[in-house]
Amino acid sequence: MRWDCLRRYWRPIPSPPNAPRGPQGAKAVMAMLVSAFPDFDIKIEDLVQDGNKVVVRSTKRLHS
């Protein structure tokens, strides 16, 4: 996964309690999901930008 595309203040919505912001937070969330669900997969469906905001629509699934 490309972590360099995330800004330092990025935060997942909803975010886990006390989750750090930015790439470190994204890595922590993904590590938690992959450790709990090894066959976890995310497919990016759409990326929409409006000014300084970006919205991601994705599909998440388990392969088992």
C-alpha cells in the first residue's frame, strides 16, 4: 500500500479510539484489520476531490 499519499492529519472515519492521525494511523488500522482477518481486501471504487478534500468510496470484503 502507498502510505505517502496520506497527509499527516489524515484520519479514518470512523476512527478507532485514540488512533493516531496520518500514515501511522492508517498503518495501525490496516495492521489491526489484517491481523484479525488475514484475507481482508479493500477495492478502491472511486476517489473524488473537491478543493482540499478527498473522499474515497471503497468495497471491503473477506475472501473466506
